[in-house]
Amino acid sequence: MDRKEFIKIISGASALMTLGSLNTLANSLERTAQKMPVLFIGHGSPMNGIETNKFSQTWLKLAKEIPVPKAVLCISAHWLTKGTHVTAMVKPKTIHDFGGFPQALFDVQYPAPGNPELAAETKKIVSSTDVGLDHDWGLDHGTWSVVRQMYPLANIPVLQLSIDYNRPAQYHYDLAKQLSSLRNKGVLIIGSGNMVHNLGMVDFSRLSDADYGFDWAIEMNQKFKTKILNRDHASLIDWKSMGKAAELAIPTPDHYYPLIYTLALQDKNESAVFFNDNAVGGSLTMTSVKFG
């Protein structure tokens, strides 16, 4: 064997060793990624997306306390669809899905990138239904009003998973369980809605009050918290059996379903920690919960 042949063989072996080492390192990093918590966040008024108040300050504080996510997957109360879809575009647009607010709110742009690869993986791991890859939606205010306050640099990929509004709570609970592996890959899953959400009964004259809730709203908020602490997911899935106060708290389930997703992702050894536990305008609660 001459010198040239020897160098060629050694160079090839080194390349193979380097490639193998890189693959081993990548697999190791994925296996050892810190498991992300799961959040249900009461998002309330879109104005919380631009105001510095006790709710938005708590969101920012929470973001600093938990590991920095590789991506955020949000289930927003404001993306209701037939079938289940996940945003799969490279650059999701900022959606201003509201009216009657100051121009400053409409001027907001949250240019967080998307992550088509994560969208494809989400589609793959959900076996109970065919998840559509969406290129039209973007980030609605249920997502960006919260995530903008948590990660103001907009440097973390953000995706949304839609809510199939034709399906019952049990369907959403079962679907959400299939997303659990994403937590081990650095994905922060957020359900964004409100536990108590009755816009038709809001007392707009009391919106500025620090903590004002009607008796039935306070009653249901406490019931929800007790059942969450007791891990009574069955009762929370079957909220219609919880009486008249539940009917007032959840006249439509759009803002409640995101909670169902987060409940399903709670592991057996994970406790629930509440934050922003306040009523607003009589018939809304901002009560939020962290699992893990």
C-alpha cells in the first residue's frame, strides 16, 4: 500500500467516524432535552397583548422561569375548524381577528417564524385523525397576544393547532394525549382560552376592577380549580353535568376546549400550579395553570 492509498483510507474512516459522532450527538441531545411544562393561559382581552399589566407581567415572568422552548405549539380558542389542522408555513402572518380596539393593537406584528418540520411531525404522531397542513391561517390573537409578551424577540418558532369544533370534549382530550412526545423535544404546548368565558354577560363598567366576578363565575372558577387539583379530568370533560353555573360559565366551549388539551397532557406525577387567578368584568376569569 502506497502513501496516497493509506491517506485516502484514513480520511474516509475519519469522515465516517465524524458523521457517526454527529449522529450520536444529535440523538443524545434529543433524548436528553429537558421536558417542557404545559400551560393553560387565560388570554382575556386582546389588549393584554400590548399592555403592561399584572397578566402580561406574569406571562413574561413565567417565560423566564421555564426552559427556553425550541418551539411553541398553541391551541387557541380563536381557530375553530372542521377537521384538525396545524400551521405549516415558514412565516405565519399576524392575524387581527377582532374589532373596536385602538389602532395600536391593529398595528402589532409578531414575526415569529413557523416550523414546517414540526408541523409534519405533529401530523405524523396524531393517529386518531388526519391532521391537515395549513398554509393560510397564521397566528391569531389567542396566540400572539400571549406569546408576544412571553417571547418579545419573536425568535422562537410558533405553530397553531386548530380546534375541530364539530367534535366533543372527549375527542379533544384523546387527541391531545398523542402530542405528549413533543414535550420531550423542547416544544412548549399552550392552551389559550378562558375557563369562565361569557361575553354576553360582561359588565364593561367593571373591567378595570382588580378582581370582580359574579357569584356563579367565582363558584365555577373554584370548582374548576378543585377538580384540576384532584385530577378529576372526567368531570371536567363532562362539564355540562356540573349544573347551571357551568352553563353560564361555558355558554359555548370554544374558550374551554384549550383547557381540555392541557389536561390531557398532564403526566401522573405532575402537579397543577395556578396563576393569574382573577375574575374580570364579572363573567370572565383569567385563571391559568401550569403542569410540570
